[in-house]
Amino acid sequence: KAGVTQTPRYLIKTRGQQVTLSCSPISGHRSVSWYQQTPGQGLQFLFEYFSETQRNKGNFPGRFSGRQFSNSRSEMNVSTLELGDSALYLCASTLVGPETQYFGPGTRLLVL
Amino acid sequence: DQQVKQNSPSLSVQEGRISILNCDYTNSMFDYFLWYKKYPAEGPTFLISISSIKDKNEDGRFTVFLNKSAKHLSLHIVPSQPGDSAVYFCAASNTGNQFYFGTGTSLTVIP
């Protein structure tokens, strides 16, 4: 069974640009969550989508947005990039319950 | 505001000995706790969990202890093996859908 896939794996952008990251969950998983990982803050929850609806949202500015499509694939968008947005962005899909939350390998974003 | 804290960024242990990783939380409403393991260039993988109605959960070499009064949980790995070398994250939830993660502890098991 294929795992969670994230594209692209690496990305370099400059300040002020915008970026879109993609996540394909495990087949049958309808919940997709996004996290930002930085050395000082660990994993921080961005938002969770379930059946195309945002179900939970973390404490991030409105520059961070997401959406989920009918096939459960999800995208995350960051507008007006800042240097501090440089991080590893992880996507996780969940079947039922936290023990069935599986993470993708992440997209490493570098903002110059 | 970090609601889940792992105050030890790193830990080194001899192979065969016990590894103890600690985690503290501030929100008394958290009722479910998990530990994840992360290797470089991979996403975290679920390791073990515990609900607030228990104080201990064991799975092979891994045991998680929960002290609700102290808002503290710990992961014990016995015996430690070189393959256990990874970054360990603890996470907590009060809804089952939104998880708060600690900053991680990098464990090195020395052969």
C-alpha cells in the first residue's frame, strides 16, 4: 500500500513569493493534517481537513491556507513568503484515530 | 506558547541500557498522548500511545508512563538498540484531531 506522498520534496523561494505544496494521502484516508517543523519549535499544527472541509486550525497567520479535493488530496499555500517560513512541512493522513496517522516525508522549503 | 515540552534536546545511551525520554505538558485537558519516532529524511512514525485513564502502556521494549498530577509522561526503551537512534517526539491531544507536539529529543544509542 502506497504511503503519504508529498511534492515537491525540496523548494527554494525568495521573500514575497508564494508557494503551493501538495499532499496525497493513503488511499481511503479522508483526514489530512499539515504541520510545520522547525528546529526551535518542533512540529506545529497548521490545519486539518476532512472531506474537503477544514476541521481544525492552528495558530498561524492567514498567509497559510489549504484546501482538500474530493479525492482527499490536499494542497497548502503560503503567500508573501518570509524568511521565517523556512521549514520542513509535513503532511499526515489519518484513517481512524491518532494511531492511524501516517506522515509523509515532508517538503523542505527554503526562503531566501 | 509551547503546551508540550521536551526539555532534553539530546540523549546518549549505551546499547543494552535503558533510555528514558521525558515530556511535560501544561494543558490539563489533554487526554491522549503519543510518541513518534523520526529518522532523517522521513516523516515521524507512530510508536506508542496512552490515554489519560491509564498510567502505563507497554509494547515490547517500549513503555510509556503517564503522571497526570505532574503533567508528565516518559518513554522507556529497554534494552536500547542502535536502531533506536532517532528523534523522538511526544504529542498530546484533547480532541483527537489536533495534536500538539514537543520539540523532540534526539536519541543516540552507542554500540
